[in-house]
Amino acid sequence: AGQVLTSAGACAPPTFATASGGITEIDYFRLSADVSGSGSSSYSNITSNWERVDTHNFAKLGTGLTESSGFFSFPSTGYWKIDFNFANVASQNNYLRIKLLTTNNNSSYSTAVETAVGQTQSEYAICAGFYIFNVTNTTNDKFIFSQSTSGGNVQGSTSTSKSSFTCVRLADT
């Protein structure tokens, strides 16, 4: 029940101790409503319509991320995995591009991951990717998503995760 058998040294009987390690943080956010597509090759940050997933029995593990105008902060240092997928519906010959922008100084953001998908007909297009973020300072290490579309909106919904991301703290830094 949360304990492991540990060695007490040579010629000493083993003892039980509380298990350490493992995943201590999981969080899951989605767009709660559509975000207007940029309609051009210029990127625009996704600064609104974010919500923590609250359906289908999801509950964050640990403290959880903090979000302010689309900028996300971590609750603790460590190696964090960010998995994301974004969807849009548009007509033939359109595209969706998503960037994950990160900072280590709470100021200058740069592209950590860029994904793109073209559409050949009127259908959903999905951009997906992941990133491992070595968070060493919870005040300065942050991220935001940016989008560029030639048509359609980035899809959102408050009942299902059409455009969303998860963050999992994997290990100490």
C-alpha cells in the first residue's frame, strides 16, 4: 500500500519505506470554443477560450498548470512532456499550422515545435506534436500556442476535446 521493501544494510533486516518517484502532475486543457483562424500565413497566439478539461472523469493530478491569456506556467520544476493536437474544418486546399512557443526568461518566446497539415477536401485537419520541456524555474519557464490558417477556425468545444493538450511531469530536473 504505497510502500516498498528497502535494505537496511548488511546483516540488518529489511524495512518498509514509503515509495518515491512516479508521476506527480498531470493536466489537460482544451479550447472551449472555436478560435478564429488567422486567415493568412501570419501566426496569432491563442490567447482565449482555454479551459481545464472537466468532462469524462478527468481530474488533474497534483497542483496543475496556471493559465493567463493563453500563457501557461508550471507548478514545479522537472521534465514535462507536452502533447498537443489542434483541429480545424475548412474547404479544399487550405492549411492549419500550429507552433508551440516556449521561454526560459518570461519574455523572449521561440518556436520549440511547428506542425502543419494541408487539406485536400472539406474535412477535419489535425496538427499534432509533442515537446519535452526542462523546467528549471517556474517563474520564467512558460509556453503558449500560436496558429496560422488559410481558412476555417481552430475548433473548440466545452464537451469534447477537439483542440487540446496534456502536460505530464515525468521526472526531476
